[in-house]
Amino acid sequence: MKIDNFVLENWLNPACESEKNKVYLGGSCVLPLTVEELFELTGESLEDFLEEVKHMNLGYANFAGTPRLRRAVAKLYREVRPEDVVLVHGGTGANNTVVMTLIEPSDNIISIMPNYQQFDSIPKSIGTEVRQVDLKPEAGYRLDLNEVRQAVDSNTKAILFTNPNNPTGALLSLEEMEEIAEIARSVDAWVVCDEMYRGLKDEYMPSFADLYDKAIVTCSSSKIYSMAGTRVGWIICRDEELRRELFNRRSYDSICGGVFDEWIFAIALEHADKIFARSRSIVRKNKAIVDQWLKGHKYVHQYAESYGTTYLIHYDLDVDAEKFCDGLLDKKGVLVCHGDCFYMPHTFRLSLSHAEKLEEGLRLIDEYIGELAAAGKGMK
Ligand SMILES: Cc1ncc(COP(=O)(O)O)c(C=O)c1O
């Protein structure tokens, strides 16, 4: 099965590991935790954990998923039971499992753009018709729900998108979520929502899993939970028959999760409130710095109120996005993620979440922009 180049993962990961990368502002995971930091943050005993690990059985993990972890995941939602949780390898594993289980060549799907590329390229690779509906930058990356209503028909299998959105951070209101569910219901379609970035608001953030019986929600340990290396992903599916099919598909990919990964992440999730508090504080601090930088800037701006871990920055320079970011890395050692990864020309994704040298990076970006403008590339 031929599939598109996964632009984001194939460009960003090698760039990230390159020696040129001195100031990393391209990522979307909140600053990763070490094992020691995790135990300090949660107040759990590291010694007890290490003792448990010593006696851990290294056979396959529980096929249905470690019960302790499924219980902890279910508690992140209002209407979800532990048995509705399917554990998989990472958020990418979750999205892939869902799309490959659900979508068939004879279907059409609605892809809300910018989207995580799996939701667009995997359906295309199996021959499914993909109908794209764009978020509107000038409207703060809001969705025109009438466009979604017009795009669906009786052959629509699912509406697929990320909320909060990656890379813009735009968040649907509860009313908009309910309307999307209503549109899906009108044609008996599924809603497939990648909620990797859910959790940065102080109050409870509604999930599609709570709102619609034909919703499938994916999430993982990577972004807000700062534990991408554990590769724990999950799918919430309240439909028993589809859940059986998801387990069947997972058997072809990975059979079950990893024993260490599920155990340590279960401990972390039992203290989700503390992890959320840490992530919110990191993102808010960085956001204040970037907001200050953006104020009155001649060449860059962004449109959305971000509830994710990144901003999508638009720049008024006549340079393609990949070239702009390659040049920034080559000349200034600053790595941001180019907007062509999201089919968003003249933009880059800037991290609010993993940015130890944020101020230095912004200063270097300004230097670079100044040089491009001096070379006549400015569009203002
Ligand atoms: C929206 C979105 N979904 C899924 C993923 C992949 O998640 P994971 O690292 O858990 O595989 C990412 C990572 O960048 C993402 O941004």
C-alpha cells in the first residue's frame, strides 16, 4: 500500500537530532519528565516502584490492557468506563488503528484542516474520498459548520480532526462540538477526534467521548503528560462491536502494550491533576513570552487563541515555509516546524511547551527575519 510522505515526522525528527539544532522550538510535547521527577511530582515512592519492577513478570502485558491503567484513563472523562478503553502503541498507533479499522475505499470522510496527517493520508492511501474543510485563519481558526454540513452525505463514514487543533491550538466550544455531533448523527457518521492536547484549561474540558455515542477519541502519554517515551496511546470507543474490531486490528499490529510502559503511566495518570498543573504552568509562562514578542511585530502574527502547546505563526516574507525553516536552522541554529507539514504555506509551528531557550530563540528568529527583509524578501 503506497502512502504519502509523512512530512512532519520525516522532516522534524531528523532535524531535531541534527548537530545544527541548538535551540529547539519545534516540538509539541510538554518538557518531558524524568523518572525521578515523576515520582517527586506525584509523591509516590520510587523505591516501592523499583521493588515492584524487580519482580515484574516480563511476559506479555494483559491483552485487554493493565486494569489499573484502563481505570485511570476512564477517569479523564465523564461518560467513559474502563472497558471502553483500548490501549495501543502511542497516539500514532491509536489513530492508525482507528482509521484502518473504520474506513473503507467506498466511503468518503471529512478531514478538518489543518489536521494530523494520519487522518488525511491513510484514508487517501486506501482509496477513500477525502473531503477537506478548512479552519479559517482570519476568523481565529474557527470552523464554518455550514461547510461541514454541506460536505457530509449518506456515504460519509466519519469526520476526522484534532481538538485542540494541532498546530493552531484552536479549541471548539461545547456548542460547536454538539453541532458537529448533530451533523454526524444526521448522516449516521462517526466522529473521530484526536484529543492529544486536551487538558490545558483549568476547568474540565469536554471530550467527544462524553457527547456522542458514535465518537471515537484518541489520546496518548506524549503531549500534556510529558511521557512520550512510554508510547502509551489509547482509544475511547463506547461501541462494543467496533471495540472488538479495534482489538482485532491491534492484534495485527502489536498484540498488546508494554508492561513497564503501562505500569509507570498508570502511576502517573493517577496523579493527572499534578501533571496538568505542571504542564499548564510551563505553557502559560512560554505563552506570555511569545505573546509579548508578537505584539506589534512587523513580519509575524498568529490568529488563534491557543489551547494547545504550540502557535502557528504566519510570516509576511516571500520565502517558502520549508526553505524558511531550513535557513533558520542553518544560519541561526533554531529549529521550528515548517508549515508545509500542515499544508499551511508561509507559516511555522512554534513550541510553547518545550522551550528552555525560548527568548534566545525568538531573538535569533528576529535576526533572521531582519536579514531576509534586508535582502528584499519582506512583503510589507
Ligand atoms: C495531533 C497529534 N496526534 C498524534 C500525535 C502522535 O502522538 P504519539 O507521539 O503519542 O504517537 C501527534 C504528535 O505530534 C500529534 O500532534
